[in-house]
Amino acid sequence: MVSSEAEYRTIKVRVVGHVTVATLVDKKILNDMLIDKIGEELFDLAAKPDTISLVVSFEPVMFLASRVLGKLITLRKRMSRKGGYLRLSDMNQPITELFELASLDKMFDIRKTEADALASF
């Protein structure tokens, strides 16, 4: 099991079967320092050998700066490069619309709930 408390501040990590679930912890992801830290922590998690199937849950997130999209694109590339899989879940309507406006809803596998994302593996 991956320990989130000791390693990460911006994501809560747990393992469900063979899938690693990273839930973003902040409700507002707007400032550059926070966005950089989230990217750092997600990239670190993705680099772990046992992280092959990854779900990033946006469940608590209410507001999201568009700069986060770049971090997620990089995360997707890193997961793909190692032969891994990435799902996004639990997005509210404004965040879903941000992905649609940027045409990223076609690039990412976005599931309505974490349970849907887990079932997709």
C-alpha cells in the first residue's frame, strides 16, 4: 500500500486492488505554487514501479486553474510511456466544461465517479 500521509501534501493516495487512486485534497487549485506541487506529487506517484493503473479523483475540487491541464497532459504522457493507464473522475460541471472547451475530454478517459473509473480497469 502506498503511504500518502508521509509522502504527499496535495494528494491523498490509496490502492484499491491493482489501481492507485490519487484524490486531490484542495478545493481551490488556483495558485502556481500549489499547481506545481500537485504536478510534482502526481509525477512522483506515476514514476513508482507499482503505479500502472492510476485514477486521479477531483472529488473535493470546486475551482481549477487551466494551468492544471498542462500538468495532467504531462502525467498522461508519463503514464503512457511506461505502459500505464490513467483515468480522471469526480469532476464537477465547471471542471468538465473546462476539459470540453480545451478539447481534452477526447484525450483523457474521464469517468463520472471513482467507482466507474475503478471498474474500467
